[in-house]
Amino acid sequence: MLSRRFKGYKHELHKYYRTFNSHDEACEKPFNDVSNFKIGNFVVKSLRQTNFKDDGESVGPIEFWKKTHYTEKGWKTPMAQQLYPSPMTEDEIYKEVMDKKLGYARGRGYGEIGSSSSIAKRIRVEELQEAREKATNAEKRASELAQHTWLTAQTLVGPAARLVRAWSYVILCVVIYLRACATFVTVGVGPSSSSRPGKEKIGDFL
């Protein structure tokens, strides 16, 4: 019901508007039902008009966002007031939308800084590789010490020999532990941890 009445009212306004020769003439003589309407005080700007300054130059998205969320009375919402002082830069927006892999920005080539998640992943891989190298070096030193201790025990007799052999067993356990740590680190650095290739190696050590 209201829809039909509104369409009929619009049709009457259109018929009245077409009786004038120009738009300015129609504004000077408004329709009877809107005779108290002050045209000069009511200005509606379209989206296209709002997107341009008075000099006709296009404004940026941040300035346009302010124009649509700020009035003479202030910000329309508290959230708008909080977001405006710290907008994202154009480079941050570009990286958020376009960056897909580390060290490469689509459309800009190599040399660009990747996203924060990619950087964190790279740092994690480097840390795991460094830990693997340290574990491997420690295993090598412990293995050499165990071999040297065992050879020394072969030349001794009595309680001293038993003590040296006991220490050699302790060092051997340390070597096995270090090998296990190195294997787990290798699994973490590998392309996939689902296959768990280090499990069989640890079983061989034990």
C-alpha cells in the first residue's frame, strides 16, 4: 500500500517538474506539498562529488573515509575516532593484499619485505637449523670423548678400570641423547613432520 502511494506521489512530482523549461525555474517554484522546503539550505552531495575536493582533484581513501565518518558535530562513532589517527600506509595495504611469498611482492619483483608471518617462519627455520648444528657438534665431541675413555679403560685394571668403564657408559648415554635431540630438530626443519623419519633412527640408537 505505502509503496504504491509513494510511486504515485513521485509521478505527480515528475509531472509537475516537466512543466518547467529549466531546472532553475522548477527550483524557484516548488511543488505545493513541499512549499516550505528550503532548497538553499539542503545540499545533497553524491558519492562522486564527495570523492573530489573543491578544486576537482581526487582525494585519497583515508581522507575520503574521514569525510564520510566526520561531521561538524564530530565523529559519527567512537570507533571511527579511534581508527582514524592510525591508518595503514599504502605499502602496508599492498602487502596485506598482494604479498604471497617471502622476499617477493607481486607486481614489484624481489627485494620487498614479506609479511610478518613469513618472516617469523623464516626465523623459526633458521633457529632450528642452528640448534641442529649445535646438537650435531655436541654429539661429535661426546662420541670422541666416549671412544677415548673406552680405549683408556682397556689399559687399566682393577677398580680404576671399572670406574672408567662406568664413565664411558654415561658418556655413551649422553651421545645417544644428543643424537635423539639432533634427529628431532632435523624432523622440525624438514618439509613435513607427519612422516617422522627420525623415529627409526632413534630406535637404532636405543
